[in-house]
Amino acid sequence: MRGCVARLGLLLFGSLLAVRGQIRVMAPDFLIKSLGKHGKIVGSTSTFGAPFFGDRVLGRLVWGESLKGDHHCSEDDYQLPVAPKEQLEEESSLRKRANGGLIDIVVVRRGKCSFVTKVRVALAKGAHAVIVVDQDDSTLTEADMHRIIVKDDGYGGGLHIPSILISKQQGAQLIEAVKRSHVIVELKWDIPTDKVVQMDLWMNSASKKSMKFLKEFSPRRKALNEVVKFQPHYAVFGMPATDPAVYRDLCSDTSGSYCAEDPDGNGAVTGKDALEEDVRQLCIHELTKVPRNSLESLEAGRPIVEYAEKYWSYVERLIDECPIDAKSDEGRFGTVCAERLMKAVGLDVEKVQDCMRDTKDRKLKAEKDNTAWSPQALRINGWRYTGMLDADLVTRAVCSGFIDQPKECADLLAPRNPFEKYVGLPIPTSQGISITTLILGLLFCGMLAFAGMMLYKKSLNKHMSSAIREEVMLEVQAHMASYSKLSADL
């Protein structure tokens, strides 16, 4: 049963609240009245794709009947109608509120294939977002949606549009309404707000995906060092001592008490290596975090925030300086490379070693007892984050979690166009360069190159002139010598 549920990409997870994908019907009136609650529908956002965090996006629902009974799993199974001219005219006022356009939100039914497949097909048809209506035999209601995890089937990495699963009852109302009239909705994602934002991140310290996220998020974390609380967590599990896998270095010892996923299969790095690095990073974070409160933060009444600058300097460089696929032991993920990197970022290696030795079991037990819904997971202000783990997208989610958004968020984020493919944005910090700086730098380099070419040309001309003069003088001398000889003969 568990395997079947996993293949469908849907899991139930306790009572942990997820960041809610909310749909609010703007038109027609009869649909708003029939839905109640001011036309609001709450659904479960997929763990893949890019929700519009912090934005209010307007769109029109688009529906196409399944022609082959394929449940919207293939491109030739349904056709999407084009909005008639009169409908577009009626939507003009709403279009102005949507910054000049309404996105296309394709409605499909759940069943027969994974959520990723349905969203991929809808994207190919021009969808900017997807609403998945639960299947007819489902027992799930709207109240269950906050407990649902719409999982990636392993092939959702290239998808950049958001998708939301809603109950079959509300979905049926949307489908019937869109058959009768045009339906305009607003999409938004709610995150509980506070004066400072609390982030809890679960990961595997040896995972390339985790290391890549930490590297890309690090500059943003540094910029938010006075307004965001961050706590790292690591995916630790246990297994019976009788399981043969305990002898394949997945665990810290053969008791099977603390184990971690093998990050590279048959490669040189093991789950045991990952556990050691987990403890190392926990110690670094614990030893280096310090209170960060500027006068502005104190005046705003924000709680004290602790920031571990050297932890972020360390994890930011780990993926490049200690990759898990390095050829040599010294340069590969592990103790030797980690200690060299610690020295490079100014950490006290002995203190970290002492912390690891004295607190290893306690820390691993705490991580094992505090598991998340996935080996790589993020919680913001206590709510389960949904969407792809992209540094820019996570920053957008974090910044939407403030009661009063700090100036740091304005510096980090640029407006997002819902019609364009989401690819994230570079961070404008002192560690990077702006487009203006890049252009000026290129112009300066071009000027230097031009000046160099002119000097080279001048030098070349001078050299050629000198060479020609020498050749002429040699030829004249040769002729003069010949003339002198001729005169002597005479």
C-alpha cells in the first residue's frame, strides 16, 4: 500500500501545517456564493515547482475534457480552449489589477499518472499554474489538505510553475463553473508572520543537493543575519543491528543506532562519513553563533537573533573545496579536507574536535528524535515549506513571513513576472557584481584591449620601419661595395 501511495506522489503527514496554497474566486458571483467563505479554497501545494510567495497573482481557469480517458496525462488527451473576445473584454478591469495580464491556470483531474506528469503536460500547453482536482473515489476533504504532501516523483526538477491539489467537492464546482462561464481566481501562498522569521532546515551534510542549496543561500542568510533565526537539522535514522546494511558503513557503528543515507552509492563517501560531518556542522554552528541586534532591530522590537557567520562561511565553500567525488582522499569530503577548510575560514579546529568527541551521541540522538517529513525539508515559522528548494524562492518565502518586511528583503528580491519561466535571480550583495558593474568592467577591459592593440600596432610599425631601414642600408652598402670593387678593377 505504501508503495502505491508513494508512486501517486501523495502522502499523509501527521498534523504539521503546510504553507497553504489558497485560491480565491474573483468571478463569477454564482461560484463565489456556492463555495462560501468568500470564494476561498485551500489546497496542498506540490513540493516541486515555484509558488508565487509574497505575490498576489490573478489568472483565468482553463479546462479541457479528457478525450481519451487518459486523465490529462498526455498532450493529445485534451485541448485547451481559447478565450473568446467578449470574455477578454469583460476581464479588462481585472487584467489591470494583474499588472496587465491574467495567467492561464489549467485545471486537471488527479489519477492514472503522477502529479509531475500532469503538470509537465499542462506546462507544454502553456499553463502558468495548475490546479489538480482530487479523484472521485477519494475520501479527502478540504480540511485534510493541510496534512497532504504532494510529492515529486523524481522528475519534477525542471518544472517552474506551481501546482495545487484541491478536494473533489470544490474541484467539481470549479469545473462546472468554467464550463458555463469564465472563472477568474487569485492565487496566493500564506505563511504565518512574525517580527523575525524562524527557519529550520533538514538535510544530509554529504548530499550534493543540500550542499548546493547552502552555498547558494549563504549570501542571502548573511544579508538577513539580524532578522532570521536559523537552525540546521540533519536526517538521522536507526536500523536493527541484525540488518546487514549496518556493516556497509551506513551507521556510526554496528549497533545501527544512528545511520544516514549513503550520498554516492558505491563511491568512497559513506553514511558514516555523513554522520561525522553532521556532528561537525552542528558543533560549528553551536560554537560560532552570536547575538545580532542593531539599534534599528531593537527599536523595531524584534527578538534577539543569533547568527553563526563562520558556519555559513564553512558550508558555503564545502561543496567546492571538499566534493564527494574528488579523486584524492585529501581533497574529498571527509575529516582531512574538513579540518583544512575549518582552518581556512578561521575556526578553532581543536574546539570543534572536542565538541564532536564530547557531544556526538547526544547530538545524533537529538537529530534522530527530531525527524522531518523528508530527508531534505524546510520549515518556516513552524509551517512546512512547499515548492522546490531554490535559494531565491526560499528567500521569497522567508520575506513573506515578516509582519513588517525589513529593508534587507527589498535589497535581495526583484519583482517576479508570473508569465516568465522562473529561474531564480542572482543576489545583489558585495560578494557578487551587479549588471552595471559587469558592463562597466567589460567596457574597461575593452578599452584596455583597444589601447593594447594600438600600442602593439605602433610598436609593430616602428619595428617594421626599423627593419626596412636596416634592409635598405644593407642593400645600399652591398651596392657601394660592389661599386668600389668595380672602380678598382677599372
